Amino acid sequence: MYYDYLVRRDMKIFVVEDSAAVRERLVEMIRELTNIEVVGEAETYAGAVAGIRDALPDVAILDIKLADNGGSGFDVLNAVRKELRAMRAIVMSNYVTPQHLKASADAGAEYFLDKTVDFERIPGILEQMKDEAQAGR
């Protein structure tokens, strides 16, 4: 993980979501958290891959469906996973099927959330990830 235990810097989050309204709401929720900061946002596959590679986030929150149809959130995660092995991932979608759950796990995401019922869990999940990083887990 990129978390600097000596400096205790903020945990860095990158948000990938095609809906501007959902992305804004998610960023607002994250900005209310202590020692957790949003370091980038994207709505397309290309923007997400480039942004994540540039920002080196500790956690990426990825929607499956992206604005440009150039790739999915799974594709983004697969593209950056080799370079950023320690980056943790949360995948969220309105499309909750066994196939999506398997693809999420195969891509290395720790969480697969249904946006319609699990959206409000994201701050708690991020706090838990931050606590685990600070504890050295």
C-alpha cells in the first residue's frame, strides 16, 4: 500500500463513475471523512486508466459501466492492477448478477456493491480500509 505510516498522510481515493450526479454525491460523501481524500475522478475508461496511473491511489472506486463504452470498470482495474498491486478496489453497479460478482472478484476487487442498496456503506468501508492500513494489515 502507498500509505506512509510515518507521515500519516491521507488515504487517496480515485472515483470512476459515468454519472456526474452519482460521482458528485460520492465525492461529497468521501470529503466528509477524516484523513481520506479524493485525488481524481473519471467517467471514461481512458480517463480512469490514465488518472489512476498518475494519482497512484490507495483505493479505486469503480462503476462497471463507463461513459465511452471503451471499457468497463473491470477493464480499468485489470489494466492498472499489474502496476498497482497494492491498490484496493471497490466495484459498484446497478447490475448485480452472479457474472458481475465473479468478474469483480476475478479483477481483484474486495467489494462489489449494489448502488441501489449499498451506496451508503462506502464511507464505512473506506474508514475500515483506512484503519487497516494504519494498523499495518
